[in-house]
Amino acid sequence: MVKWVIGNWKMNGLSGSLEEAAKIAEGAGAHSASVVSMVCPPATLLARMAEKCAGSALSVGGQDCHAAEAGAHTGDVSAEMLVDAGAVAVILGHSERRTDHAETSGQVKAKTEAAWRAGLTPIVCVGETEAERDAGKAEAVVEAQLAESLPDILPAQQREDLIVAYEPVWAIGTGRVPTEADIAAMHLKVRQHLEARYGQPGRTVPILYGGSMKPDNAASIMKIANVDGGLVGGASLKADSFLAIASAGATAANG
Ligand code: PGA
């Protein structure tokens, strides 16, 4: 099975970073038989990065979109605009958006439908806080986020219908990662949810792990059952660490 390595650059990157993306694009070709490589840069870099990486093994995605196609929404970007800029996917419901912008799962669901409307692959993020995990509520929280963030019906005939990313909030940017057993247990829960919800197509929806994935832990995480790749923040900003993770993905895909 192919693995996914999706870089989430968050609010990082100026024009100079396009050179780093070009290096990633060049190196990604070596793994393209078994790894899908993507970078989601800030919106200001999207079109230029898409142009720079056209024809390479690196695709680009957005980090958020508005649910509407166009209109009076100052500062927002629609899914159609992301497509127009060259994006093939969009991250939705990242915990930083849920926290910084009080985004609800209901809004994430509307954005997921907007992504489908525009022809983008939604990468829907879920994950518990540390307090929720300590209280024994991690699985219930993730289950509720999936139930409310994902639409009931998958669209037919999409290139990639849906990607889900499990990102424990306490593991993001902290250098801390859950145990392999905890990742396995949560990814199995997500898989069971997707199968119960969507039937057969739910079996192949990629489920990515996110939260302090680095070159030194990527191979062991991506070998875990139901882990189809990683959504990578900090380690995706530099070509050498992005490509080391892609290489780990190739090992996991072929091993
Ligand atoms: P991190 O971020 O890899 O820097 O922990 C992951 C994410 O927030 O997607």
C-alpha cells in the first residue's frame, strides 16, 4: 500500500522557501512509486509553489478553506480558489484552527463538502487534548469529532475521496508521541468508524498520523497497522527531513 507524506507548513514560509520546496520536489521523485508527497504551504505561496513543482512528484495543498464558493468573507479563501491556485487537497479542522478560530466540527463538515464541490481531497484532522486523554476520553472525543466532521455520504468518482489525520493535540510541536500501541488502537478505531460509516470505500481511506513525526520515528510509526502515512509539521519545512520521512515511508510501504 502506498504511504502519504503531507507537509503542513502552517504560518511559515516566504518567497525564499520556494527553493526548499523545489528540493523536496526533486527528491520526492525517488520515492514516487510508493509514497505520495505533498506540501501545504501558506496561501501566499500556493500558486507559485504549484507552478514551481508542476510535473514533479510533489503536489500542493491548502491549509483551510471557507465553505462558500465566493462572497463577502474578508480574509477567507474558498476551495475553488485553492484549486485555481493549483492545490489538489486541503487540510481541514486542524486543531490549531479549532483552537485559534473556534472552528466547530459542523463547520469542518461544511468545509469538507466545499472541498468535494471544488474537486479537492479533504484532509480532515481529529485528535484529543492531553486532558481528554488523561481522563480516558481520547477515543470518545475522536469518535465524536469524526461523527460530526465527516459528511454521511462519500462522493463518487473522486480521485481521492477523503483523507483522515489523527493528530493528538499534545503531540503537535512538542516532540512527544503516543506509544505505538496507542497509535495502533486509535487508528483501528478510526478505521472501524470509516467502515461502519462508508462500507467498502471506508477500508481504503488513508488514515495519517500527525504530531512530532520526525525522520527518526517515521519508519516505526508508518509500519503500524492502519497508519497510511504522516501529516508532518516542523519536520516538513526542510528538504532533508521531509525527504528522510518520505524515504521511511517508502521502506514502510515496501516492507
Ligand atoms: P508537528 O505538527 O509535526 O510539528 O508536530 C504536525 C501538525 O500539526 O500537523
